[in-house]
Amino acid sequence: MKKDNSIILFHQKQVRRHWDDEKELWYFSIVDVIEVLTENKRPRKYWNDLKKKLLSEGSQLSEKIGQLKMKSTDGKFYKTDVLDTENTLRLLQSIPSPKAEPFKLWLAKVGYERIEETEDPELAFERAMQTYLKKGYSKDWINQRLKSIEIRKELTDEWKEKGMKEGLEYAILTDEITKAWADKSVKQYKNFKGLKKQNLRDNMTNLELVLNMLAEASTAEISKEQKPKGLNENKKVAKKGGNVAKQARVTLEKQTGKSVVSSKNAKELEKPKNLLD
């Protein structure tokens, strides 16, 4: 496991965190989070009392607590209770603090929006459009990205129909597609672009997006015709779909003399104005 330890500042106070490269998750020091939000002079005691309260209430959060060695103010490393991002947000809901209130309001808003999107899926696309615009992406790139979301949904619907399980099996099949067309696993691709938790597609050029869409759309169509059963047969179909896009990629690279697979990420990309930029 590759370790990446760092500190972030929140309200001008330090919060220690750790990146788990294998799980692709950030873990945060619970004591640091509590100290920032409560301004309690004895955050460890506060956390011990809160932990007992959560256990007595049967909270599932207590099962998610891990321990990692983190650097203390004396320069030494001590075992520290940590939570990943999702469960850190769950913890915030158990802390009565004015500083935690904005997070609670935000979580309530996000939850309400997800309920709305379940009733009207078009809202999700509209909100995604606004989010990408705020991040500075061009409208041409955004249109490609939204189309890729639509194609991805069609593919996952096909996988669901074939009995594949959301989560691990979807990730395995996605990896097969990516390795086939880009000659890199998803993890290798993200490392190549210098990414961690960020979404790989959000950091693709227009051409990378187009080829990834071709790979996923091809996989869905082949699956409909060949009707694979079980994970192994679906992996073979995923590879076939990815190879369709690989042929297009190799042909284009021969014509242009340039690699389609780019190390550029969203921060480095010049937002292109047309598909072939």
C-alpha cells in the first residue's frame, strides 16, 4: 500500500489525513476533526465520551472506526482513531456544534436533491451541467461528458440485467474495458494523470471521452447480442468492447503520430472548443 500522509487546514486548524491508495479513500483523524468543530480543549476525552455514547446507542458508525499511526505534535507517530470521508460526515451529525451545522445543512440539501433526482432524473443532468460550468469546463466538453454518463447508464443497466452486482463486479468489468482500449487499468490510468479520488472521466480529454464511450457502448451492444452469463463471460465481452475502441485509437495515433491517452488532468487541460482539439 502506498502511503500519502498530509495535513489540511480547516478554520486555520490542522486536520491530519491519510490516503489509502488501494481503497482509494481518505482517512481523517477523528480527534482533529472534533477539536476543530467543538474547540474543546480536551478533544480526546470528548471523543472517548462520544464513542461510548455511539456504542450504547448501537450506532453502526462505531464499526467503521479504524486506527492508523499518525504524526503527533512531538514528532512521534501514535495510533489514532480515523474515519473515511463518508463516515466522517456521519460523525459530524452526532456533534452539536455551530461549526458542524453548515455541514448538516449541506447533507440535508444533498439528500433532498437525490430524492428529487430519483423522481425526475433529468434534474441530475441539469445540476451536473451547472457543476461543470462552475469548474470552468467548456460547453463542448460538458456535452461529451453528459453523453458519456448516459452511455455509462445504458451499460450498467445491461450489466444489471445480466446479473452483475453493482460495486466490485462493475469495477472489475470497467477495468477490463479500460485495459482493452487504453492499455492501462483504471488505477494505472489515474496514476498516469496524477489522480487520487477524482473521477477519471472528469479528467479525460474530449478524445479520451469519445473512445471510452465507444468502448462502453460497444460492450453494451455485444452483451445484448451474445448474452453472457456470469462474471467471466461478461469480462470477455467487456474486453471485446474495449478492443473496438482500441482499434480506433491505434488507427488515429498512426495518422496523427500522437498518443490519445494523455497524462493531462482537469487542472492542466485547455478546455477544447471542438471534438478533435
